[in-house]
Amino acid sequence: MTDNTDNLHVMNRAALTKRLVGKLTKREAVIGGIGNSNWDLWASGKDRGENFYMLGSMGLAAPIAFGVAIAQPNRRVFALEGDGSLLMQLGCLSTIAAQKPKNLTIIIWDNGIYQITGSQGTPSASAGTDMVAIARASGLASAAWAADEAEFDALVGKALTTDGPHVIGVKIDREPGRDQTDRDPIRFRETFSRAMAQAV
Amino acid sequence: MTSATDAPPTTWHAILRQALKDNDVRLVTYVPDNVLRPLIDGIHADPFFTAFPCAREEEAVGIVTGASMAGMRGIVMMQTSGFATLPNVLASLPVAFQVPVLMVVSERGTMGEFNPGQAIVCRTMRPILDSMGIEHHTMTRLDEAAFMADRTIRQAFATRWPACLIISPLLSGARK
């Protein structure tokens, strides 16, 4: 578990998304944020009904996941969110910290760019903003950077076995998403809701 | 649920709270507002509800959307100016995905508004709702309140579409 950004190994979002989904054995819900977070989730297994693919509403992956977590306290829920997206909705970290959902984990994919709009740098990258430190200062005590794949595995393991809310920060490379989702919101909602109706 | 011995509610906020209970709307997310205070206070005092404030209206819509897809009905409460921050997320989330997110907006910016900014923002609210086909009703009369609230909420869930109840100063008394 790493507290600062000094010594972080740059990892790959597609590979880590696959790694995460591969560890999910109890119908955990995964909410993919807009753009590449979504597309790599889609590429990791588009038939997985517990995945929800957000098609707009940039910044709302964590609030949507939080809502699922409230409705189903026995199901663990993951939000996959980019640094630029989270920057749009930092207030939600305080909202979540105030309610302390035990079953929620937010994974921040931090590449420092708005990749999908042409890879422009984020203000937070220019400023050296530490997204995990923001989460911790917002009241989310279990927030850490994953320095490498082994730490990522350990933090996901902690998220799957201990009470949250948890935040896992990951510095990622600039490889674009591996695939693109269909654009079929009603099917996505139906599939996800059906999966959520299955007991954990 | 109301038991046979309970008198029917007689204030707009008690009527609205009862309509939420009758339709199993348990999750209430809100951005604080003075006019809505008796409604929000009553909801917090009632263990039927899970209620909490959000930092911003957009996240409240996200939370209710997620909960609804996972089987728990919810509502977002806010002021007119807060509603005006919502068009993008309404269009791309509950409307596009057809998730029945309920909204209650206390109407500011009309009937004696002193703040020009609020008055202008208020004029954007109904066109935004209309442009997305979101059913909205303005509650002005106590004798219509129970029917309007219950039927609007019921239709939202039956048709899987967001809906909005606007609390007029005519009903709430609003700010002096």
C-alpha cells in the first residue's frame, strides 16, 4: 500500500481491468466510467451482466456505484473511473465518505490526460494533484496507490474481504481502450438490472 | 404505510412524504433548500427512508439511478438553480437508459423573487424538462397535492421514465 506518487510503476488499464474482473467470484457489480474505462471493461468480458457501461454523465461512475451499493449492501460494488472524470465530481468523495458504504470500492485510472478528446493534459496532472490524497482528505481513510501489479492484487484482495469504502489509485499508461462498447443504453440497463436481481 | 388509525396528512410536505412511502420510494438524496426543509426534516425523522445530502445535484441523480437499477426506488430533491445544473446527466443517464429517477424541485425565481439570477434560471427549468419529455407537474394546491404526487410517482415507475414535481410558492408559502 503506497501513500505517495513518488515511486509508482506505470501499469496498463486493459490488463488490470482483466485482472480485477478475474478475481470477481460473487457477482460483484462493476460500473465503468465514460470512455476508455468503459471500453476496457467491455473488452474484459462483454457478457458479464454485472458490468454497467455508462455512456455519458462524465464523473458519475462512483455515484452510480454508490447507489448500487446502498440498494444492495450484501453485494460488493466497484467503480472504475478516470482521473479527469473524477476531477469533475470530487464532491462525491465527501458524500461517499459521509455515508461510509462498506461494500464500495473506487478504482482511479490515472493517466493524467483526457485521452478520448485528444489526450490533452488534465489540470491535475499539470498541478501535480494527488488524487488518492484528495480521497483520503475527503474522509476515505482506506485510500492507497497501487505501486505495481502485486500491490494492485493485494488492494483488490483487501477490497473483496474487508469493509470499505476503499479507493485504489493506479498510474496507467496511455494505451487507448482495447475495444468500444455498443451504444445500447436500454439493453445495458436491462442486462445489469437482471443481474442485480440475482442473489449474491 | 398509513394505518387505519392515522389521520391523513394535511401539510404539503407530509402529503409528499406519504406518497413516497405509498410507492416504496425509500432513498432520498438532496441538496439542501430552505423551502424543502420541513419535507427533508420529516424524511430524516422517519426510519422508512435512507436520506442524506449530496455535494451536487448531478451526483444525486447518479446515486438514485444506480440504486434504482439495483432494485431500490429513489428521489432527488433540490432547488430550481440546482435543477439547472442537470441537463447533461438527465439526458445521458436516466433518460437514455430509461431509469425512473424522481425529482422534487422547490420553485424559486417566480412570484416575488428578489434575485434576478434566480428569476432567469427559473425560466430554463420547464423548457429543459419538456425538451427531454420528462413529465412534470407544478403543485400549487393542497387539495390536489396527494393525487398529483401519487399519480406522478406511479406513472414514472409504470412507464420507466424520470418525472419531476415542482413545488410552487403557492403551495409552500416559500420565502418572505
